[in-house]
Amino acid sequence: MLSRLNNRINAALEPHLPEQRLFLKSDTETRFIRLRPLTQAITIGVASMALGWMIFATALIMLDSISAGSSREQVQRQQTLYEERLNALSIDRDLRVEEAASAQMRFNAALGQVSLMQARLLAAEDSWHELQIGIDVIQGTLRRTIKERDQALGAAELAAAELENQTGTARTETGRMRDTEVTLELITAALDDTSKQRDVALGAADRAAIRAEDILRQKRDLEARNNRIFTQLEEALTISVEPLENMFNEAGMDPDELLRSVREGYGGQGGPMSPIVLSTAGQPPFPEEGRANAILEGLDRMNMYRIAAEKVPFAMPVKDSFRWTSGFGNRQDPTGWGTRMHEGADMAGAYGTAIYATADGVIEFAGWQSGYGRLIRIRHAYGIQTRYAHLAQIRVEVGQRVSRGERIGDMGNSGRSTGTHLHYEIRLGGRAVNPMTFIKAANNVF
């Protein structure tokens, strides 16, 4: 039955594929191979399938090559853009640092001018009080002189009346006249002296009034200059403190609570600035005193922020070239275990890239931990902890104190990892938070 089916198929294919014979000739004999239509059809079909598969495989390889080349170019472009952005951010950060340093220098210079102006103002106040006392003394002398003059005139009138009405005495008229003349000369001399003293006192009073007016004018000019200086200082302080407050607010930390913690545990160099207290001898305090104390409080606040910034992880753990590969939050598990919470940020770079501490702290763990691989945990102030996982090498020991920017390890691929990268975590009170919150908050300050 199979032979009949073959014959029918051969007969059907015979018009299209006639039977062929291949002759094989040797030295002793000649043989031939008969290629029937079915055999030719099968051979052609197999050859066509092989050729088609070769074409299809070649096309797939070419498409993969083109796609891979496009992806590499896109990644390269993204990496170039990211590096340009990082360079721009670095330049902007350097400019901010220079502006802050320049503002601090201007503030110190202005504070010196304020101290000098304050000393001059106090000296001017003392001079004004002395002149005021001198004017009061001169006015008292003038009033006393005028009173004595009036008394002398009254005595002269009484003496003249008594001489006119005097009778029955042993004195002669000539003696009375001589006594009257002597009395009048004495009175006239006393009046001349009193008039001269009055003129001298009036001149001194006029000069004192002019001097007092000049002192008041100098005082007004000094107050205007002090006001301009204080205004510049207040503006510079606002420009310096506001970015720090915004940085801590954006990081989810209460600035007032943070400053209270810094003051309670303050044990470093310097110290809180004491307010300015000037002796006013029972007088109300100067307005400049309140403004100066407000500026000192602002400087103390800025100093506390600076101390806190050293202890909060605002720095970057990787300073060499890298790329972000996974952020904080739910994601597809890279090993295929469904959706899971990713409690940190992943930064991929070259094997052995240096890893740095992002804030001052104490090493509380440095070793192998399941899942994390080689792990470093640093305990910082204010209940903050940072973690650096999948390291190739650990360069610190438990209990060691580290500073921000100090190298603590090398990037690697240890633990539950699919490639060389750093897994970076920040925890507040034991709860994982997004590290990018701290990194972005510090972009406008550092």
C-alpha cells in the first residue's frame, strides 16, 4: 500500500520534477543513482527550509545587534547628560559655598564696624552728657549772677533813699555825698563785673548749644550708618540661615527640635554666643542692642545648624562615576520573587569604587549579614542610622568613630545582589526613609 502511495506521488510530481539519474563512473564499471520526483521534492523542501532558517536567524541576529547598539547609545547619552548634570550641580554647589564664605567674611567685617560704631556712639553720648552738665552749670551761674545784680540794685536804691531821708546825724552833707559816691562806684563796678560774667556765660551757653547740636547731628548720622549696617547684617544672616532651615525641613526633621538636641549635647569647640549687654545707667536700652542680640542669636542658630549638618547624612556615599539603578519603594524583585519593598537606593559603579561615610558617627556593625552581604552600619546623632551593603571590602571596625567624607569600604557584589553596586539606606528611629530626601535637600546648600 505504501509503494502504491509513493508511485502516485511520483506520478503527480513527474511533470514538474522528471526523474533524474546521476552516473558514477569508475575504472572498472559505471553505476547510476536514480532520483525519483518524490526524492527531489523532499531534497528541495529540506534545502528551502534550511535556507529560510538561515535567513531568519541572520535577520534576528542583525535586529538584536541593531537594538543593542541603539540601547548602548541611549545609555551612553543618558550617562553623558547625567554627568553633565552632576558637573553643573557640583559647580553650583561650589558657588554656593563661595557665596556663604563671602557672606561670612562680610558679616565679620560688618560686625567689627558695628563694634567700632558702638564705641563711638558711647563716647558721643558721654560727651553730650558732659556738655549738658556744663550748660546746666553755666545757666545756674548766670541765674545766680542776675539775682546778685538785682539784689545790688535794690541795695543801691535803698541806700540812696536812706541818704536822702537821713537827718539828725553827726555826719555832714559832704560826707554823705562822698559815701553815696563810693557806694555808687562799688555798685557800678559790681554791675560791670556781673554784666561781663553774664556775657561770658551767654557766650559759653551759645557755644555749648552749637556743640550740642553738632553732637546730635553726629548721633543721627551714626544711627543712620548703624541702621544700614544692621540691615545688611540681617539680610546676610537671612540668606545664610534660610537654606539650612529649608534643608532640614525637606529632610523631614524639625529644625527647632534639632537645635534643642544640639544645644543639650553640645560638647565641641566654641559655644552659644552670649547677648550684648550695655550699661545704660537706668536708661531704657538702645534699639541697636536688641538688633545686635537678634543677629547674635541668628549666628548662634546658624552655628548650631552647621554642627547638626555634620552629624546628619547629607553627603553622597559615592563620589566617583556611578548610575542609579533602583530607588526607594516597592519594586519587582531582581531575583524573580515578585514585588517587594526596597528600603534604600542602589548606585552601580566599577568594582572597588570607594564608599564614604555620609555623616559623623560610630561604627556599630561591620561584617557579613544575610542578604546584605558585607555590610557597614553607622550610628549617627538624633536617632539616625545609615547602612552600606554588598561591599567588596570593609575598611573600618566596630566602635570606630568616623567623620563625614571618610572612606569606609569598597563597592562590590556580595550577598543577595545581581551585579556590582552599593545598597545605601537611611533609617530614622529604626524606620527606613528615602535617602534621596536627604541628598536632594542638601543639593542647594553643599
